[in-house]
Amino acid sequence: MMNIFKFSPIVVLLAGCAATDVPNLSFGKSKYEQFDGPFLSTAAVQKVATSPLTTSDATGEKKSYLAGSPIIGKDIVYNEYLVNYFDSIVNKLMLGWPGEKPEVDLSIDMSLTYSAFSTQNQVVISMGVVSDSETEAEVAFVIAHELSHVLLRHNETNAFFMKQHETVEEISKLANFANAVGDMEVTKQSKNLKVVSKNSDNAARNYKDIFKTGLAINRLSRDVISSSMARNDEDEADLLAVDLLVKAGYNPRGYSTAMQRMESSEVFTQQQLDEKKADYQQVVTVLSESAIPSDQSFGRSLAYAAANNGITELLQMSSGRHREAEERHTDLASYIQREYRSSKMRSMHQQRYQEKVKSGEGLSITNNYWSAYNAQKALESGDIAQAEQLAKTSVKGPTSKHAYPRVVFSQVRKQQGKLDKAAQNLDLIENWEGLSLESSLYAVNTYQALNRYSDAEAVLLKTEQRLPEKSVLYPQWVSLYYQQNELDKLNQWLGKCRAVGDTDLEFRCNTAAKIPAVVPDETAQEGVSSIFNTMSSLVDEL
């Protein structure tokens, strides 16, 4: 879904990850030039369409894995009006597929960028797509592209599962550091840095200085990070999407507006990455100074570096996989001209989209979610009064018990020093399934701060159910039982941390249990490389 660093930065080229039986793209030739007629009619696609769905499709084994995988990094929008409408588009598009129809769920995530991705049984489009799109044909192309990945089974390979495992691992690190960013301090000791955890009272006193950093980290992860597919898979999904569009009665020109929006989103992404580079340079400079300060500000810098590194790892994993949106745009224009010239006169269904999405009850829910999003932005900028006003708006009417708006309102109350009211907002949440890992761990930490351990444990259990790899929550379990002084359970979870054999995980578990960790001094000078993976070299790559 995006190219970054030394590659061409593209934030949202729609997808998930892996390979299929369809032949690979030949160098020097565009995919559509390798066959005659519609892509849907090629022998390779027909082979996929006529092969039965795998056993794992029927049992849901892979579905349960994937359900918690990419989505755990996103806050999901609960808008039944929009989801029902977009589901109807999925059903129309599915009619053009000649093979067995898999059950596909559609969700909307709380991302500003014009983006989408898919898993084995899910299509997820962003709020950016919903708000920016003006016609049904446009959003139908976005959905058709992701649906094509599902139908062509691009998400069934080991490479896909490995990629999603890595993604969840990095998101968990990001979430842990973002939520614990105020709970660390570092002191200089001759040739070493001693990293220890501060007590909760000190953490609370420093919360206001740190909170905006955590919010900025989380927002960047929502707005920039997406999954990515291999180039050949993207080309195939583009072509099949056009075929499905035409078979469903849409104007295939819907692709054009979508591609143009992707191209413009590249500029936005590049701006974010430029800002990120500046942040990195400042942090690396601090970490490279010979006279490292021993006050709490360095502890915040270290934690900030760690959290930012989580984003960088995700950005790196998603890099170098896509062609330029402009190049794909050109190929699709030629393909449509060759195969579907007469279909270019069909309606784009602008009025229907405006009626379904830009008016009525569905719009009021959308507006409330945007209010919550902007409340977080106001918190980042330090405008607490504006954040409070927007957060109050976000929980009015139909979204009064929705997870994402309530978490945001809770964050505002916590920033105001009203911890009880912060927890009260969390108590009103009806369904926790749509929360990102970052938001879920925020809730856990808020309950822990009030010694509401059973509530913290309940949220952890709900979060754990959605995760394919349970070890990512081990540090939080350690923290929970350390705070309750339940030594048997604490030692049990510390043992689980060690058993994984991951040095970084063990370090985070030890930090959660307030066990001092000694980090070699040269690590700090290189950007805390042994713990946080050579940050200074990453700056050079941006």
C-alpha cells in the first residue's frame, strides 16, 4: 500500500500481501499486454475461480488469525448505515466472480489518508476514502481492488502470514512504548546507561509533557502505515477490479478519480515523512551526545525514540512493493480503452453516493468520528479546551457508546487530570472489538492507574482474543501483576517472556516489572541500536 524511504513514497496503493498461481509480470511489458480479452477470462484466473475454497476458509482458522492482525493497528468506525451500503457494493461486485464466493466482511478504519487494505476475508477502507470520494463508481473501484486480492487468494501464502505476524509485533512495540513513554528514566553510569522505570506518581506528574508525543505517534501509525502487496498482485487486482466493476454495471472510469486521489496523497505522506525525519535527527543528536543528561527529559527522549522506531519498522516492511500510482493509472486507461470503451458512458452514480454517504444518519455518525479524530489533533497541539469541545460532540447521539469516540474523550479527561472521569468514559463503551491495540492498552493503563485491576484484566483478555500472537501483550500482563504485587503470577509471566527467546520482549517485560536493565553506552551513541535497531542509520535512509 505504500512506498517509502529510498523508494517512491506512496501511502495507499490498496492491498494486503503475497503471491498467486497467476503468472508473474514479465519485465518490459505491462500486465494487460500479456493477454487478450478481459483479465477475468484468462486461464490462470479461471483456474483460481474454479478451485474450491480451502479447509481453513470453512473452519475460520485463518479468519480468526487475520481478524486480529492488520485491523489491530486501526480504530474501527461503527457506522451500520455506511457498512450496509458498502456491503451492497461488495455483493454487486461479487456477482461477476465465476467461482465460489467467499464470505467477506467490510470495515471502515479511522485513517485520514485515502487508503484501503484486505485480509483473507476482510476489506477495510479508510474514513479518508469515505469522505473524499464523490461517486459510487469511485469507491466501488477501491472496494473492487481489495476484493480482487481476496478472490485471487493473494492473502493465503506463508509470506502473507509472516508479514502480518511481523506487523502485529511492531504495532505491539509501538503501542507499549507509546503508552509507557512516561514511565522510564535513564541515568549515566561510567560506561553504561541504567534504564529503570519510574513509579506511577512520577509518571503521573510528567503525563502532560509526554501525552502529546504518544498521541502523535499513534496518529502517525494510523495515517501512514498500511499493508503492502507485491507488484504483480497489485497489477492483477487492478485489472480484475475493472472487470468486476463493468460486470456490476459501473462506469470503469471510477478507477481514474481513485488513482488521482492516491497520487495527491503521496504529497501528504512525503510531508509526514519529512517531519518524521526532522524528529529523528533531533532524537539521534540527543542520543549521540557524549554528555548524556540524567534528568527525566532524556528518559522521555529514549522512550520517544523507541516508539518512533516501531513506526519506522512498519514503514520499512511496507516499502518498495508498489509502482507509481501514475504508472498504474496509465496502464488501466489503456486496458479500459481496449476492453471496455463502450462502458465509459455509464453513470458514475454520484447522486446515489451523496444520498447514502453525505446525508442522513450515516453522515451524523461520520461527523462524530471526525470530531473525535480532531479532538486528538487538538490534544497534540495542546489546545485542551478545543479538544474537550470536540470530544463532547463526538459522543452525542448515535455514537454515545462507541469505542473510539469514548477513548478519545477519556484521553481528554486524563489530560485534564480527571482520571475518574477518564475511566467513566471507558465504562460506557459497549463494544471493544473495534479498538486498535494502542487504544486498548491506553484503556488498560487507565484502569490500572485507578487500581481497577479486574477492568484492566477484562480489556486485556478482549484484546488478547483478537491477537494472533499473544506474546505481544506479555509486558502488559507483567505490569498488571507487578502493580497488584501478585508475585506468583508475576513470575509466571516473566517466565513466559523469557521462554519466547526474544531479547527485546524480555527487556520490555523486565521494564514492566521495574527490573533495572543495563544498556551498553555505545548503544545510545548509535541510536540505541541493540534495543531499538540503529535509528541513526534509518535517518540517512529517509
